Amino acid sequence: MKEQFRKVGFSANSRDLLGGINSILDEYSGRGIRVTLRQLYYQLVARDIIPNQTREYSKLSILLTKARYAGIIDWDAIEDRVRIPIIPQTFRDMPHLLEVAEEAYQLDRWKKQEHYIELWTEKDAISSVISPITTTYQVPLCINRGYSSASAMYDSATRFLGQEDKSKLLLYLGDHDPSGLDMDRDIQERLKEFGVDFEFTRIGLTMDQIREHAPPPNPTKITDPRARGYIELFGNTSWEVDALRPEFLQELIEESILEYLDLEKYEAVKVQERRDILKLRKR
């Protein structure tokens, strides 16, 4: 919702930029996607609306704050993934509880599948883009925020090992930079240390995707201890996975999941869910 709380003046250039910003935000809100500041920045760079410079990112942050207070930008269009309140769930009454239970009711649609899949990413910034897909297909989503902790890795290994009769697959989304690529190795070595036999697939960000989609580049951080080996292979340029278009990320994840999903078995479980809900309504 656009709500005005302050009177703010904008230059002609800023008004033109805000027009472009609103076009992008309208495009993604139509798909049910809320973008982060960084995702919006990358989309503006990719469309040659602003240059890929650190100071432009800072200017964009300031402009968006002013524009929201001025009622020009929708407050709900930009997402803050860090400051998320924890609000207890309540119900109006018992009928409301039953209504919510009916909407939430799902069986394990992967119970009779041959594969067990998890999707991991190092970037919390893209979680709101990819979680609608993983939620739809009941695929566990792990947000690592960089290298994973020992506790998180042990818990993940326990989940995988609990799927004794299934082939195990880990789909991964990460940055194409020194540490981002090294996380592939780190995840595989540490899960295997716990005895997990699984297949690891980096579905993004890859060099093929970089060549095809040309996401905005960044200079490689030479302070990264893994920079030397990375530069020898890829040069002084790196890329972030959240620079890819949100709709492409969603399509990529859905295609990757469907590659291993037996749709006939999956739909049969959904049919049983509907039968169970009808029984509940008759009580």
C-alpha cells in the first residue's frame, strides 16, 4: 500500500528513476514476489537504468526510503529479510481454527517417491522468491547465510539419513565468487563426514547462466582467502545469485524439482488430501 507520511521534493531525474522502479515493482508484485533492496538494485543495473557502482546502491537506498514516506513507492513492495517479527498465531474462534486447519492440511507427498530432495542456498535475500516453489512441492529449503554451522550441518545430515530407502539429492543455489564456489566443496565434505550418501547439484549460479543472462558483475574480493585460485580460473569478476531475475530463479527451481518428481504418485496424494478434507467438512 502507498501511504504518505512526509512531504518530500524530488528532482526530475529522481522522478524518472522512481517511474522505472515502480514499473519493476509492479511487474514482480503481479507474480506475488517482494524484492529486497539488492534485488531491485540488480534489476535496475541489468536494465541499464543505473550504473553498477557502490555509491548508486547507497543512493538507491536513500531514494527508496524518501519515496515510501512520500507515498510514491508501495511499502509492501520492498522486503527486509533481517528484521522479521515473531508474532504468535491466534484464532477468532473454533470455526476459524477448523478453517485454518483445512487450508493447512497436507499429507507427505514425497512418501512414496523414489527421491528425497532438499534445496539449499547461501542467500537469505532470495528466500521469499524461491520459498513459494519449495513450499508448493514440499521440498525442504535451507538458508545457510554463508558457510553452514556444525549444528545445522548435523541436523541436515540427520534428515538425510532418516530417508533410508530413497536416493538423496541436494540442489544448491550460491554466488559465483571465491567463497560461494568453495561452499560446494564444504557442504559435500561435511555431510559425507556424517555418513550421508547423496548427489550434489549446483543449479545456480553457473558460468552458463552468467553467459546467457549477463547478471551485473562485481569485482572479486581480493581479501577472500580463496580469491587467488578463483582469479586464476575466472578472472577478477564475480557474480551474485540474487542478480538473476526472480522469475528465472523460480522457473529454474521448479524444473529442477520436477526432474526427480513422479507426478502421478504426487497427484494421487493430493487427491487423498481432498478426500480427507471432505470427510472433515461432514463432521
